[in-house]
Amino acid sequence: MPARLAVTMGDINGIGPEVLAQALTMHDASACSLLVIGDADALSAVSASTRDFNRVDDVGAWGSASAPLAIWDAGHIAPTRVPGELSAETGRCAMEWTRAAVELALAGTVDGIVTCPINKEGIRLAGYDCMGHTDFIAELVDAPEYRMSLFAGGLRAVHVSAHVPLAEALRLLTRERVADTIRIAHDGLKRLGIVRGRVAVAGLNPHAGENGMLGHEDREIILPAVDECRAAGIDCTGPLVPDAVFRHMQDGRYDVVVAMYHDQGHVPLKLAAMDEAVNVTLGLPIVRTSVGHGTAYDIAGKGLAKPDSLLAAMDVAARLSNSNVEHAR
Amino acid sequence: MPARLAVTMGDINGIGPEVLAQALTMHDASACSLLVIGDADALSAVSASTRDFNRVDDVGAWGSASAPLAIWDAGHIAPTRVPGELSAETGRCAMEWTRAAVELALAGTVDGIVTCPINKEGIRLAGYDCMGHTDFIAELVDAPEYRMSLFAGGLRAVHVSAHVPLAEALRLLTRERVADTIRIAHDGLKRLGIVRGRVAVAGLNPHAGENGMLGHEDREIILPAVDECRAAGIDCTGPLVPDAVFRHMQDGRYDVVVAMYHDQGHVPLKLAAMDEAVNVTLGLPIVRTSVGHGTAYDIAGKGLAKPDSLLAAMDVAARLSNSNVEHAR
């Protein structure tokens, strides 16, 4: 049975409606039924072919009828789309659509949610007090121990910390936090249907500290966390040399890398496969993926945006939703 | 005229002699004449075809005769090769061969040097008080402001700091040091024959600090350094988002990335092109490149080592040696 996914439109003045309109005509309907939460007019303004989509008022009806594709505004009507224009109101709509998607996921009406990008400045203007989407969602579902993950072209990274200054990432690095991240990464693989997932844990310092000569954290913080998780039955290895471990994952030795800070995972994965990058929030009680790009106001309305990341985000969400199925690795 | 390069054999118990023997039969003789500094017996033990190479006692004669390929032991005879065995004596020979190469470069007998890997444990056993090759060479040529650079498959990174703990890299990040690195990177491009080289300067924090929300160094340290160098006529841009800048270099927008710490440059470049990775020490009065791998004791003697990195190191050294020639970009 196809996974039922809610896809939020994000900030309509960004590229969200453009990538969404393209993705809706290209996505794998056998893998997922989609409920778009957003503004039908913004969508049909960028693509005539979306005018016939099923606009629903009663979401319960969508769920039971399992129409493959429908659009719902969740009671929040956006202003007319002005590509590239910063707006508190489009920011507000984006957040409320997200809230509606989360509620559907918690209620079991959908199996997972996929989010298009919001504009951080826009949501701040609208009065939301959060760094972005992910914090907002984590708060709604009351899950403080989530981890930002990036999946890109077969590579996967789960981050011990995410949107914090690098100096703060060093302070956040504790044995407990690393061990939690290893467990979350391992569970994420299981939800993907990868049994006996192989977790590589990167070191923090150059050469993973070279036996303490290039830093103490690798031996004193990361190694004990790896040992703890191995003792609990997780197939994990580390701390591994950061400038080799991503290559080893690419070669098929590992299924995921636990990265010690945002850029340790993001820099290599986005170089290897930027267009297909998908953000995955692991450690939540619901399935949530997001495109790997932002609103890109600079190219909004110009027909340049590509739907690759959104299609990949739908694909990953569908896989994560079918965790009872055992996929081939 | 081909560049005259001294190639040191490194620790003979590592893979140095193996990659060297292969590279000597494959290198581009029109681009470089090679003087191997090392042990002829170690070389002929791994490859019968190297037995006929010209063993020289008088290096002055090699220079003037410009024989395309010769071997010189610089008065340091190594013990019999035992692949994978840690040895103070092979460590000592590796370092003294390096010293001899540096002296030839300073004297102008060769145009540049290329080094095969040493074993850090071995040189420590032999009583050398340095982190590795690069410090040793920098001390010999009295150049404190050198920068470790990595060239790999068309990508180039010059690092503000190298073999230090990440926490120490944050402490070393000053406006002066970043500006020096930009200048060294720009000069390096010029030596490669790239006129009007385009220097991208990476940020330190996620999203290059996102206007100060994710760290202050990007705005307070890196930006002023970039401004200073632009005012001095260097085509440099930054601080740029770390997880996008390497992709932009790959797309041809920049010729080099100035990386804020070891792994910021090493992680993406080694993922993109590990086999071709070349270490380049910029900021020295001599040309010096090195293979991007170590002694690899675990595979030494097994016929598994590949010469790609050494061949690339020779190629880069030859290009850097011909700085008076203007190459196409």
C-alpha cells in the first residue's frame, strides 16, 4: 500500500510551489499518496496542470477515500504569490500548514510529513520564536532528543549537533549525546528497513585525534560512547578518521556516518550529491523529511528551481513510513 | 624544458617504494626529469624493471647531464626492506633523504621536491622532534608561514590551520592568519600559472554564521580578512557557506577554497577524489608536494598500493615549477 504523506508547501514566495508543481507530476504514485497542505492558487499559478487537483475541505474524507493527490489549505489562505518577496503572512501560513501536517501525522491520518522550505526571516516577522521548521515540529510532538540528518545519493549522516556555532558544537559534545546519536542513527536505519545497520562514528579532530596527539575528545568522549553502544548490540565503529569515513560509506562499508557537527556531514554530502540532498529529522515519533534547500528567493519565479530534492524527500519519507517492510539494503 | 624534481622514497617499509616503482614507469617524462633520493635496492626489490636505473653518486653531474631518471642514496643506506615493520632506521633514512632533497632545491639543482610518506612513529623513534615531514621541511627552509594545501581532481583547498585539535584551530583563527592564508592561496594559483585566480573563502560556522545567529567569527574575523585582501587587489569572496562552496568550486566558479580548519578541506576533497589527492605545502621558498596517503603498513608488500597520488604529486610539482609559463586555466 502506498504511504500517505502530507507535503507542506512552505513559504509560497520562495521556490516551494515551483518544485512542488513539478514533483506532483513526476512522483511515484505507487509509493505514496500525497496530501498537499498549502494554497491551491499559488500552485496553479505556477503550473496549469495542477488546476484539476482535488481540493479537499474535509481531510478525514481524504484519508478514507485515499485519493492519490489532494490539496488542503487547513483554513489558512495565503496572499497572492509574489516570488522573492519577504512576507510575514506567507511565513505564518507556512508554519500553520506545518502545524496541520504534524497534527495529521500524530493522529495517524498520514504516515509521514514532507516539508518545503520556509524563510527564517519571514517566520520571525510573523512572530514565531524558533530557529526554523525543525525546532517547531520537535516542540509540537514534544521530542527534545531529535537529530538532524542528511541523506544524499546513498550517503547518510546523522549529526550530534546542528544549527549552533562550531565552538558551541564542541561544548555540546558529550559521551551521552554521542551515544544517543548512535542509537538514533541505528533506529533510523531500522525504520528504513535496513536490518543490522552498520554505523560509522566519525572522530572530531584531524585523523580522529591520532592517539591523542591531535585532541582528546576522540578517545575520551567518542570512544566510550561507541563502546557503550557496541555493548548494547549496535554494530558501530569509531572514532574513524573524518577524511576517510565518508569514502568508506560511499564504498559500501557503512550505512550511515554519525557526524560530530553540522558541517562535518553537510560539507561532504552536499558536494557529493547536492541536488538530491534530503533533510531527515530522526528521533521524532513521526516520520519527517524536508528538502535540502531553502526558499531561494533569488531564483523564485524564474523557472530555474529543480524538484530533485523534493522527490528524494518524498521517496525517503515513503521508505521510512513502511518500516514494517524489510527492504534490501 | 621538463621540470627537474627530486622524489624522496619515504619510509621503505611502507608503500613508498611500491608506488614509486610504478610511478617511475608511468610518469610523463616530457613534463619532469626525476632524481629519486632513496635506496636503490628497496626499489629493485619491488620491481625488476627499475634495476637498470641510473645510480648516481655525484648529484652535480646528474643536474648538468639532465638524465631523465636517476637514483641517489645521499649517503644514507637503508636496512633491508621489511614491509610493514616499524623501524627507527628506515625513519631516519626517510628524513635524511628529505633533508638532501631540500638542500638540492635550495641550491637550485632541482626545481621542486616530491615526498613519499614517512611513518610518524618511526621518525619519533629515530629521535626527530617534529610532527612530520612538513614541519621538518619548513624548518630547514626557515619559512614559518607555510600552509598545508590539498589538491584533488581539480579541487583545491588551502588550510588556515592543519594538524591541530579542532578546538585549537578555533583559537588560531585570527584576521591576520586568514588574510595570510588568502595571500598564500592566491600566490599558489599564480605559481600554477593561473592568472587572476579566484579565491573562495569558506565560513567557519554552519551557513557561514547566518548573519551572526550561528557564530561571530564569520563576520568579525573572516569578513575583515577578505575585505583587506580584496582591497589589496586579490579576487577573493567570502565568508561563503561551507556546505555550498566546494560544489561551487567544482562547478568552476572558484580556483581554490580557503578552508578554516583541516577537515573542512580534507573531508570533501578526499571524498571527491581520494586517490588523486596531493598535499602541497604553499608559502615555502621551494616547490614541495607530497602524496596524499600515509605509509599504509597494513598493505605494504601486498602489491595493493596504487601510484595515482604520487603521479598527481609529480604533475602538480612540475606545474608549480614552471611558474613563468602561463597555462590555460
